[in-house]
Amino acid sequence: MAISDFYAAHPTFRTRLFIHLRDSDDVLGAAFTAIELINKEEVNAIMGPQRSMQARFVIDVGEKAHVPVISFSATSPSLSTTQSPFFVRTALTDSTQAKAIATIVQAYRWHDIILIYEDTEYGSGLIPYLADEFQQFDIQVTSRFSISPNSGGLTILKMLNKVMAMQTRVIVLHMTSSLGSELFLLAKEAGMISEGYAWIITDGLSSLLDPMGAEVIGSMKGVLGIRPYIPRSKSLENFKRKWKSGIHSNSTKLNIFGFWAYDTVWALAKAVELVRHERSSVIEQNYHGNTSQFPDIKVSKIGRMIRNRLLKTKFKGLSGDFHLVKGQLQSSALEIINVVDNDEKVIGYWTPQNGLTQELRKPEVQAAYSISMYELEPPTWPGNTKAIPKGWTIPVIGKKLRIGVPVKSGFDAYIKVERDPYNNKSIVTGFSYDVFLEALAVLPFAVPHKLIPFTIGSKQSAGTYNELLYRVKLRKFDAAVGDITILANRSQYVDFTLPYLQSHVSMVVKIKDDERKNMWIFLKPLSWDLWLTTGAAFICIGLVVWVLEHHINNEFRGPPQQQVGTVFWFSFSILVFAHREKIMNNLSKFVLIIWIFVVLILTQSYTASLASMLTVQRLQPTVVDVNVLKKKGDFVGYETGSFVKDLLVKQLYFDESKLKDYGTAEEFDEALSKGSQNGGVDAIFGAQHCVELFLAKYCDKYMTAGPTYKTTGLGFAFPKGSPLVAYISRAILSVTENKSKMDAMEQKHFLQQSACLLDQRTTISSDSLSLYSFGGLFIITAVASVSSLIIYLSKFLQSHWTTVDTVHQDSSVWSKFSELVKRFDHQSPYPVTVRDVNATSTSQSIEALADVENTPSSSSTSNKGANNAVVDNTQSSSNVADVENTPTSSRTSDQGC
């Protein structure tokens, strides 16, 4: 029909194709048939064969005879058109479906699939491409099953029973229609075309649904399929009308392979017409094979030219655009079908550029690659339901969930494994296992499981937590349940649930002895730098006041030893506000106001800190800094088999030779009690849950100190891509948000901690008040003191420099400076009046005035002296006494003053 249609459409063509039909059922028959056609019929091109396995041998014959082998049905990717130049594939290779199938699986958020394929060249050729595409989307191929075309129903049924026993419920099927139809009939009988299952078939089945019959299609309800898209065209409609009206009216519907065959004939006829030849088309026996293995084959003269012309042929055929790239047909789109009610329904399309789409876009319209299920019409799934299968289930029969449980000698409040002496089964208890059981109880389905102990320890036969999780990665365990810390490096090879308990790593050290028994505890409230700074400030303030008062105040004058004593006495007497020296200079008063305020704050702070140390028991650690441990080379410990060792070595940079592992709380206590000098350790690093259990037992001897190192928390581990992770995580959220339930489990397993609450402890890095806390006060004092000195010295120079410079014009600068120092050391000739006196001087003045009344001659003199005297209280008393005895001398003294 294709030949007649072609030459009817091209009546001017001078060449004609002559078809020699041959049929062969096996591989060798196809190869010898090809040799016969070349040698006897002298053909220049071979169309077929239909099967990929037959095509491999026929391609070898075509290579030797230089005859192009053109196949419209050998779709296996293992047949390479680049490695076999005389092989031309006018069909789509199966590898074009791989990415489309992976995209569909990803769109419905399935993480695991089962591959079932035909054990032939056709079936196995697609599997590597599918595996690669699934890997790109992080989809796990949990199992692969191959079925021979000669397998009976019993063999197929046994394979289906194995699939039923597995957890995965997404099945990708790649096989021919003859084997696939038998498999679906058996799958329906086994109850596998029911709710919860998802089936995806390749174009080997989806393109040939009609020939299978109504019974087979009825057993495929809810199946998704993928097949090449055939665009509508006028020529296609005309061909279908002609096909139905002719002798084929009662035959089956046309399929994609029939369209490809039709287009292949047209392409070959066009190529032959373009080939010009002048001599005989073949050269007899040009290829001489080994007579014992292969007969002689004639070599075609124009076969290569036909192939070259065929590769360049382009036209619009029944199947769409006919365009060969690297010897094979290129796909523009694939359509996705859903088998519904003994028929198929197109629910969407897939293109290499745009991914999934509900409607095909024009090639010039660019869009992002879509992997959304919402781009497809909602399909009807097996079981006649619209609910999307979750892709997995816990099978009624088959293996239970294998759960690895860590077994260790200590810290068993979280996970404890014991052996039942009667039946030798493992009995698991603990907070972590209780949380897991509560989470399973929340799930909407049952999860049968069995617990497999995994020993954690330092012995050769024992392992670590990392090794336990690595077994989960290798799928020797289906999960790991226990006090397992979620870490970034572990999440690279297993999936964790959400944490059911927060955690961090902290350092445990011994508690210092009670410092209240220390005879030097009075020095503890202030740090050494604050002590030294305060002492220096007292001396500096004394010197500043001496400079400001020395020139005008007799109390800051006298022999050098007395002046030094006055400076120290005055400065330190301010500490208790016991200074008796009068202050004459306003600048001195300004400095002292600020300094007394500083002293008040210092003394109050000191008193409060010392009182706290003497009255409140302080729990202080022996070590507060990790760097101190490293510098001193002390030994530190950690829990056997835990991740803490990696943290100490890789993050805190401890020398691995300084690390010791311990398994129980008693071993922790013994090691810390000994210390590094006696074969123990000076600090223990552990996860929060272990530290809490240890301190609950030894809270009177040890405490946490230093910084904490954050971790995500404790969780359960599953293999990468496990669908249980999302369900268990949501269940954990439900459990942890139930406060009463969590409190009940904590009371059950951690009742001892109530006597020693960790949150009541205070980790103290330093009890002493530091200089930084009072830095602002010292700065203000220094600024006030320096400013007062500058003002005072400026005024002093202003008042004396002119006189000194005039009297000593010829002297050197150093002589003038010495003269200024002498003038500063001499008492000022301008006395400052003391207007304020204390109660003592007032009473003394009253007594003196009483004596004056008895001595008239000295009365006036005494009054004058009282108005003009520049003396302190003691001086006033002595002067009054002098007035009583010697009136004349008293007057003289007053005038002198």
C-alpha cells in the first residue's frame, strides 16, 4: 500500500522498489534469510527484521555486504546506529522514554520503584538508561525482575508473589505485548491491579493495546503508559479513511509501527530515486568469509549511496516529521495514556524541552522543564480510584521491618536491650524506643518490625554508631532506632526523621572545693588587674590633690617625709571617708567629688561580691576553658562509640592520643576522680542526654563548664529515599507536641534527675569583678584629674612667669623653671579665708572669746585675729590660748597671719 501510494503521488519517478518478503522466527533464520536475499535476489537494502535480537545478526550481514539494514521496530538502545554505519533506525529508540518515565515517577513523588523487564535484547537494552535517569532524580530501584519470553504462567506468578511481598508498590514494566498480556492477566488474579499499586508501561505495550484484546485491556485498568505522539495531519486522516474502506476494514487498528513502516517505504523510495548508477548493481562474491563459519556474500555497489541519501531524506510522513539524526528517527513528543474502561485516554504529554505538559506547545514557545503532576489530567488508578498511590506499603506477607538497635553497657535510660532467658529474644526498653512505639501508634497503618541488636563498644567485635548507620545505608537494616544524634555528615548516606529530643555536646569537670575556707578569699571579689588599677588610682588622686593644695594649704606642707605620708594617708583614707585634711582649692574639691563617687561604687560592689562568696555556696568548675586542657596536654574522655570523638579531633583539634573512651557513668566517675596525673581524665565530653544521666547520679561532684556545641538532636535513621521518613517525622511531631505523654515518658525513665536539676546549676567562668566593668569610671576620673591639673598649672604660670622672667632676665630656662618650683613650694602670700569650721573649733572659739572679756587690752586684738586668721581648728585653739597669756604677742601673730 505504501509503494502504490508513493508512486501514485510521484508518477514521474523512474525508479521502482521491488519488495521481496521473507519471514523468519529465530535469530539464525533471520541472518541466513538476509544472506539469501543479498546473494540470490541481489537486494540493495533490507527492511527489518522486527525483533532487536534478530536485527543484531542481520546488521552484521549488512555491514559485510554494504547493504543498509533499515528497521522500523528494532528499538533496543543496545543496537547502535553510530557503531554500525549500515544500520538505519526509522523508529524511536527506547532510550527516549527513560527520562519521561523518570519524570512521571518524580512528579507523583515516588521514591522507590520495581523494574520488570523481558529477558531479551529488547528488554534489557532500556534498563541502564532507566537506572541512570532514576538516579538523576534520586529514585531508588529496589528490585529488578527479568522474565524470559518462554516463561510459563507458574514462573510469572512466582515472580509476582515476590513483588507482592515487597514494600514498594510502583512497578515499571518493559516487555513485548505477547508477554505483557499474559503477565497482566496473572497480576489481576493475584490482586495486584488494585488500590495502592501503580503500574507504568513502556511503548512496547502501550502502542499495541488494541491487538491484545478486551480481556487483557480489562486487566490493565488504571495503568499509565507512554508512547510516541503522532500529530494529526490531513494525510494521516486520508490514510485512515482509505485503510478502513479497503480490504483492511475488519482488521485491527493501525499503530505507530505501521506508520513508521509506511514512512520507511516512502523514505527509501525517495533515496533510491536520487541514486544514479551506470553499471550492474552488485559485484559477485566481493566478500570472502570463512567457509566453515560464514558463506560468501555479494557486496552492493550502491548500498552506501542509498544509505547516504536516506540519512539526508526529510519529509512530513504519517508519523510526523521524518528526519534522521545519527542514523535514527528523532522524537518531538511522547504522549502519556491512562487505561480506562477497556480503552486508553491521553492525560498529557512529555517533551525533552518542557517536561510534562497538558497541551503541546509550539516549538518556538520556550518554558521551564516541568515535573509537576498538576500538568497532567488526574488519572484513574488501579482499584478505580482517583487517590494517588503513595508508592509503598507494609505487605501482609513477607519480611518485617528490620530495625537495628544499639546495645551498650551504660546510659541505658534511652535504649536498653536485654535477653529473655526463656525464649532468647531481645527485650528493648528505654525512652527512645517508647517514642518510636508512640510514633508507630500514630501512623494510619501497621508497621510490623523486628529488632536486631547491634553492639556498641571498644571491643573488636563491637562497632560504633557510624557503623550502625552505614549498615542502614547498605540496607542490611531497614531502620535504626536509639539515641542516635543527627549530624550533617551522617545525613549524606541515611535519612533522619525530625528530632524527638534536642541535644548538644558539653564538657563535664570536677567541682572545686568550697572557697569559703580560703584565708585569702577577701582578695577574690576583684580581679588582679582591678586591684592594681584601683591602688594606682588612689595614689594618683593623692598626688593630684597634693599638687592642687600644696601651695595654699598648710596641711599639705612640711618636711618631705611628712608630705609623702600625707599623700598616702589622704588618698587611702578616702576609701572609708576618714580624711580630716581641709581642702582649699575648688579644683581639688571637683576631683574629689568624682573620686568619692567612684570609691563608693567600688566599695559597694566589693562588699556585695564578698558577702555573696561568704554566704552563698558557689559551684565552680576546675576547668572552664577547652584551650587550657589542650595547652596542658590533659587527657579527656568521651562515650564509647559516639560521634564525640570526631568532634574532639576534627573540630576542637585535640590530640587523638589524649582521648580515652568510657562506656558507663561509673567509668566516667572513676576517670574524673583520678585526673590526668593518675591515669584518668580532667574532663569528659558527651552528648546532652548522656551528660544529664551522669550528672543525675553524681551531681555533688561534677558540673558542666565552658561552651556547648550544638547538634540537631536525636532522631531515627532510615535508608536514603525511604518513604517511611515523612510518615514517622509527622508522627514524631504529634508525639512531642503531646506534653502529657512526653512528661509521662520522662518521669518513667528519668525520675532520678528530679533530685539534681541541671538547669539549677550555673557554669561560672570567673567570679571576680573585672577592670572592664569599671573602665568608664576610671576614665572619667582620669579626665577630671588631668583637666584640673592643666587648669591649675596654667593659672600658676600666668601669675608667676612674668615676675620670674623680669627678675631673672639673663638666666637660663632651667633656672627660671627652678625658680617657679621654689615659688610653688613656698606658701602663698595670699591666704584663703576659712569660713566653715566644725563643731570643735566653734566651741574652742567661744572659750577664747570668754577669756578675752576678762582681758580688755587684748579684746580688740583678738577679734581682729578671729576675722583674719587663716588656720585650721587646732590652730585657732592655740591662738586663743596665746591671747589669754600675752595680749601684745597675740595681736602681732594675728597681723602676721
